[in-house]
Amino acid sequence: MAGPASHNIHIQVSTKFLQDRLPNEPDKFAFAYRVAIHNGGQHQVQLLNRYWLITDANGKKTEVRGPGVVGEQPHIPAGETFVYTSGAVLDTPVGTMEGYYEMEDEFGVRFEAPIDVFSLAIPNVIN
């Protein structure tokens, strides 16, 4: 049976600062992030759960766990890519996110697909 190394899941994230999203909370910073999950493996996988660790510039850490993403637990066929957009709100203009998706292959083997740390930052804050 296939081991985790052969699952070959590739995750790419792009982010965007949402300047006009929180007019009633000027001390909060809203960001959108777009995630593309590519199944480069030989078999279909299903995304069961998500885990995020969100860290703001003050060092405040927030953990987010839950089933699926954007209300779905998508099946991703071999060679296909699932894309979704979600968001996060920080108390600071800069922060990071990282985590993993808990996935299951078509043989019932569960594994974690890591999501590398990425930055959330308003434009021109960091050089």
C-alpha cells in the first residue's frame, strides 16, 4: 500500500489584503487567501479536515481546526487540482499562516499534507 511520500500532494497559496472589508473595525486587518491543492499522485484523495496555525506580528497564535474547507470535503482525482478561497482577520498588518490538511486516499489510508508557512501582509509593510 502507498506510503505518505507517494501521495504527492502539492499546495500553493496566494494572499491578498482586503483593504475595505472591515470599516467598523479599523484596528483589524482582513486577508483573503487562495489555495490550490494539486493531486500529483496515482490515486484519488479526499480532504477530510484542516488545521491552521495563524500567528500575528504580536506573536498571538490562533489555531483553527475543522472538517473540510469552505463547507466541503472535496474528492481530488489523480492529476486534478482543487482551488478555493477563504479569509483570515488579524490584529496586526502582518502575520503568517501554516498548517496541514488531513487527507485520505482511496485505500482508506489517512495522511497529512503540510501547508508551508506563508505571509499575510498589507502592501508595502515589508520590503
